[in-house]
Amino acid sequence: MDVIFSADDFGLTVSVNKAVEQAHLEGVLGQASLMVAAPSAADAVLRAQRLPKLDVGLHLVLVDGDSLLGHAALPTITTPDGKFRRNQTALGFQYFFSPAARRELAAEIRAQFSAYHATGLRLHHADAHKHMHMHPTVADMMIRIGREFGLKRLRVPSEPPLILKACGERLGLAAYALYGWSQILRLKCRRAGLACHNQVFGIHWSGHMSTPRVTKLLAQLPSGSTEIYFHPATTQDADLQKLMPDYEHEIELKTLLDIKRLNLLTSQY
């Protein structure tokens, strides 16, 4: 059984970057996904350069975050401050139906892959903020453009509902629908020759990946390769409080440290 622990939003704030470094050196964190247009991306790159065993990939931001090209180049899909809109559904309709939006989308995806390439870091994988690559238009562009930059792995946010139920969770139809829809992205990956994990956890408990919850999850993991992703930070600074006020960033960092400190992974197998 193969389990990888990963962190999203690398580069968002220095407190996130510090947590990624600490969780890698002192915990079980094996990979992180970099936001190349985020305020603390340069700090994240410097930290990654001194962590050769940390696998780093691109965390593509196409909703609720900073664009790389800015509003002048992306007038259809960003606000005047150069940020992508927070309404994921509205953006999704634009990406699907608007030719102008699709042109801007392709340009921004290419720019983010190019910026990642310019860091000199090896592109281990790619995923997208708020799983925006579940959108068929985004997925197709991300795969096509990403392969030009050497993309070999893509996160498929496929969280099996039966495993969560075994952990004591009650699930609505949305969880089953998302799991079913994720299989379309998995098929796209296979057709493109990209690797992906058999299952990914962190969606249902996003921002609340506590030690008790992850301990229960580890005891229920199915066979195959598994990614479990987190949003760690050393402290919930002002930016994180504004963007994700209900997330328990410090608890997620503690969980990544606890898994190693308490030998939780070894004790399950």
C-alpha cells in the first residue's frame, strides 16, 4: 500500500511555507503544490530548493486567487485587481461557453506552467485550487499544456464515499456525485498517459484534517495508491483568516507531525 501526504497552497503565505518545511523535515509530508502567483511564492521556491526530497508540483489557480497575467490580459475572467472571481459556478460557465474566457484561460494556464518551469524545480505533479480541473475545459487545457512542460502526474480528486462512511461520516448526494464525476478526469489522465493515485482524501474534511480523523482514515484505507492532502500553516495569519476563516491550519500541521511522532502509519499496517 502506497500513501503520500501532501500540502496545498504552498506559496500563499510565509506561515504556510514554514509549515510545509516543518512537516517535511519533522513529519510525514512528502509533496507540496506551489501557487506560482501567490504573494509568498518566491519564499516557497527558496525553501523547496533546500529540500531536495520534497516533491513539488504546480497548484494551478483559476478561481478565488491571484492570476499571473493580471486583469489587462484577462479582462473576462478576473476582477480589476487581477484576481479570479470567487464564484466557481459562474466561472465554470464562462470557461465552458465564452470563447474569450477560454482564450484567456489557456493563456493563464500556459503562463503558470511557464512560471513554474522558470523556478528550476522539477515538475513532480499538478493539481488545481478548489479542484477547478474537474471542469472539462480546464482539464483538457491543463493536460494538453502541462504535457508540453513535462507533466507526468495529475491529482484526480477521487474520494471513495464508502471509506468515509466506514469512518463514521454521513454523506449527501454531492459526495457520490463528485466521486462519480472524478472518474471522467481519471479517464482523461489515462488517455494522456498521466499517472494518478487510486484515491485522494482531504475533500470532505478539507481544512479539518485532525489526528483522530486521519487515524480512523488510515485504518480504513483501501488497496492501491492513496494521496491525503492538507492545508497546514504554523499560524493562521491575517491573510489565511480572510481567505479561509474556518480552516484549522495549525491542527492540520500538528496532524502531519503526529503521524510520524506517534507512528500512526506504521501501526495501521
